[in-house]
Amino acid sequence: MKGRIFSIEEFATFDGPGIRMTVFLKGCPLRCSWCHNPESQQMGVEYARSPNGCLGCGRCLQEAEITADGTKRLTAASVEACPRSLVRRCGEDLEVGELCDRILDNAAILRMNGGGVTFSGGEPLLQSDFLLACLAALQGRIHTAIQTCGYAEGEIFTKALEHCDYMLYDLKLMSPTLHRQFCRADNAKILQNYRTLAASGKPFVTRIPLIPGVTDTVENLSAIAAFVRAQGVSYVELLPYNRMAGSKYAGLLRPFSPGFDEDRPVELHTEIFEKYGIRAKKM
Ligand code: SF4
Ligand code: SF4
């Protein structure tokens, strides 16, 4: 069985306990307007160009295709056409065994540093058969974590939860309306899966991206604090918006229109969490 991966980071320090290998699976059911990995969202293979060292010769664009919706996309021929090798393919298909062998090659050093492997994305639960097969192959051999937005059918989520050692779980917006507006999907499944996670006894961390004027409002953070507290959670991590988030869109020939004021400073509002007896750490 093959899975589609768009990147592998060998020694990550931000994706769970210790030093980790992070495997980024392609495809995501959400479309967060602030997403800083736009190449992660679609399941299909894409091509992206890097601006560093670009001659502006336009050869990659001559090989671009026009899609059914009228947008331009770089192609495999764009990779060949670039004299600076700046166009790369996003999306490689790997067999379960091939990926797990690569992970296990690093197991000793990752274990020595209190780490393991983290499956991230995109949304790793979208390729659930592949993810579950990898987790089964790795169980008991290396510490495994899943970094998820939580948008998955309950049955799939529960299976993945049972087979991993740790979860990093994003909570973004409590209002279903705002969630639909900014993430293009309802949040009911996300909240239900969070309840399942909190009740499971599995170690996990809650992560909240702070998007200026969108997720960092008093109303939203108060609602998140009340919700997680009700599930018995007493620690969350706050991830302030990264102003470089839009930088990859141009490489994919896509516009970046986040729909909020990127220059507005992020509000941490740790006092809201304190009020609920929750320690909120800025990352
Ligand atoms: S990415 Fe490569 S082919 Fe495209 S404009 Fe830059 S140098 Fe030319
Ligand atoms: S859940 Fe993550 S990967 Fe998916 S669109 Fe949102 S920010 Fe991007």
C-alpha cells in the first residue's frame, strides 16, 4: 500500500516530545485561510517553484498548464525546463515498508533523544489506511505521534488514536459559522473527536493557532478555554501567526488572500486560560 507524502523532516523539534522525524502526508479536508503549507492541501501531485536564485526567465511558465477552472499550474516539464533546478515536485508515493524502514533507520538516535516519528500533513487521517498500516508496522518499535486538525470520521479517529502513542491536536475556532468561513468545513467532528481524545487517557497536547482578529479574539479563546477545561485539560500551546505563511502560494502560482489583517498584532490572552485554571504556553 502506498501513501502520498510531500515532505519528510529528519530532525524536528516542534512536533512532539524530543527530537522527531516528521512525515508530512498530502491532502487536507480543511482549507484554513492562513495555511502556511498550501502544497499540503490537495491530494494530487503539484509542482512549486522557489524564488531564491530565480532568473525570471519564465521557462517554467512556458511549460505550465491551464486547468479546467482557468488557473495556471506548473508541470513535470517545468521541472525539466528550469535552468536553476528551482521547480520541485510536491507529492511522492511511498510504500508502507519503504517509509517505515526509513523511519526505523533513525529509530536509535530518535529514541536516544526522547523522540520518535510524527505523522503530520495536510491531515494525516485523510490517508487513514496508509497511516494505520504505518502505525501497525511501527508499534512498539518507535514512539509514534499524530499531528491532526481532528477532522475525521469518529471510527477512523478512534482507530488511529488506539494505535499511536501521542497526539498533537489543533483547535482553531469554536463558532461553527466562523469555522466554515475560515476553514471551509464544519467543526462538529473536530469537537467530538477532541472529546474522545480527552476521555481516552492517551497523552496529547492541544495547540491553538493565534490568527489576528480571527482565532485570537476574547470570544473564541474564552470558548476554547471553557471547552477544553470541561474535558479536564489543563495545558494548551498557543501558536502565534507566522507572517511568512503566505510565502509559498506564489511558488504554486496561487493567490494568497487570507481574509484578515496580517499586520494586526496577535493577542495572546493567557489571562483567559488562567481564569479557567489552564496553563497556556506561547510557542
Ligand atoms: S523558476 Fe527557473 S525557469 Fe522559472 S523563472 Fe525562475 S529560473 Fe526561470
Ligand atoms: S488544517 Fe492545517 S494543513 Fe489543513 S488547511 Fe488548515 S492549516 Fe493547512
